Amino acid sequence: DVKVTQSSRYLVKRTGEKVFLECVQDMDHENMFWYRQDPGLGLRLIYFSYDVKMKEKGDIPEGYSVSREKKERFSLILESASTNQTSMYLCASSPAHNVGTDTQYFGPGTRLTVL
Amino acid sequence: SQQGEEDPQALSIQEGENATMNCSYKTSINNLQWYRQNSGRGLVHLILIRSNEREKHSGRLRVTLDTSKKSSSLLITASRAADTASYFCATGTNAGKSTFGDGTTLTVKP
């Protein structure tokens, strides 16, 4: 059974803190993604990665960075958390970069609150 | 705006009725997928339809795709209270990443 896990379900941080959100997949997938989900705005792609040490900006990368040192792990970093980064963060992975095979498998989400 | 946009935003029906949700998109796609999200959880993939397919079935789910109108519909037949969730369409492109719509919130009343 495919599995994507995220390090925390709920997280509360203070403004200015550095925040790490971890995501691990056990399916040997090439692609990994970070989204944020906000009411009325749907899912918005922050960053994605097609390979180890490779990253590409999504639609809203500002204020975020990512790290992919190992194939199974994709980390999202908030360098200096701000209140407008309070959101639900969803990690996903998908198989190799092939047309028509980009079904994504999602983790349970991390609800981050920045005070 | 999002590539995929679902309609309606919210839908409330009685158990046993059918639920239909629509998705419109703007650019050419390779495939379109529907996902389901229970409250406060991650998304779960339901069904994928390729651009050269017109209809696909999976259990109580039926998906249609009209590439000329750039639209898709998801039909859930004989709905159950457990079908209460948000449903998202996602368009797949050559880039290997999908663009998600804002979702339709379905409530099935027992």
C-alpha cells in the first residue's frame, strides 16, 4: 500500500521562526510536491521536485524553500514564518515523469498556525 | 485563476440520490483526474481519464470528458453519507504536475 507521511499533523509556530515540514514517501516515486490549501483558494503548488537535489518553483514559492537530499524525502522550509503562512500544507508524490501517469498520492496534511 | 474550476462550489443531496459535479479547464491537457478529500485530511485519487477517452467508470463513479468544451463531469450514483467530502478535479499536462481546482463540497444527508 502506497504511503506518504508528513512529520506533524498540527504545528504552532511564532512569527519569525524557521519552520521545517518533512515529507517521506515509500513508493520510490521520482516526483514530489508541496501544496498549500486555503479556503476559497483551493490547492496551490509551492514547489516540486523531479529528482534528488532538483527543485522547481510552483505557483507561490515566495517565502518558502525546499530540500531533496534523498529520493524519499522532500522538506519544505519556511525561513522566517509569517502569519499569512498559516495554512494546511499537503505533500504529494507521483511516479516517473511520464505523460498520463501523474496520479498523485497525498500525505495527511500538516495544519500550520503561525502566531 | 485555477486551470480546473469545479461547479457547483457546494452540493447537498439526500442519501440515495445521484450527485453530479462539473469541472472546466482552460488549456490542453493530457489527462484529467478527480480526487476526494475528507475534512482535514489529504486528497485521495479516485479516477483518471485520458484526453482520448470520453467516459470512464469505477464502481459508483462515472466520469466524462469533453475536450471540445474543455469540461469534465463526475457522477456519483446512489450516494451514501460516507460520500460526504470535497471533490477536486486536476488537469495533467506534459510537465508531469497537475493543477487543481477549488473543489466541490458534497454533503449527503442520511
